Amino acid sequence: MRGDSLEVSKTLIHLTSRMVINSPNTVAGSRQITLNHKLVDELYQWKNKQKELLSPFVPDTGKLQVFQFVREIMTRFKVSKKYDDIVERSSTLKRI
């Protein structure tokens, strides 16, 4: 993160038995996303808290995903499962 922008310079590849974080194959794969000051501050705070929480379990905290809060890498399958569980528990939530 630099100032008011977020630099995305990694890709997440799902292989049969594991997830791999790599650099993009082309220059077009890197992104610069502009963010407001308050969100940048929140992300910095979370990054520090995340490092504090997960450093005993993860050797390189610099490779953590933004929304990672356990030592396993979050996959689309885990997100889908959690989403399905939440929607099923509530009669007021509708699937989007």
C-alpha cells in the first residue's frame, strides 16, 4: 500500500491439491486501486493486528491474504461454504 492506493501484485492460483500465490504473468496483471484515507488507515491497522495474531502460526506474515484470519489460505470454496451456511441460518437473508 502506498499513500491512498493499494498495489495488487499477486495472483492466487487454485491447483488440484493446493493454492499458490504468484506474481502476475504480465504487466497488465498488476493493479493500482485508489482508496480513501479512512479505508487505508483501517487496512494498515488490520495488517498489524493480523500479523500479531497469526505470526505464531505463519512463518511469513507478508504473504497473508487481506481477509485471512486463520493460518489456512482462504479459497473461493471456503467463502462459498460460509456464505451458504449464513444464508441457511437466516429466514430473512436472500441469496444474491
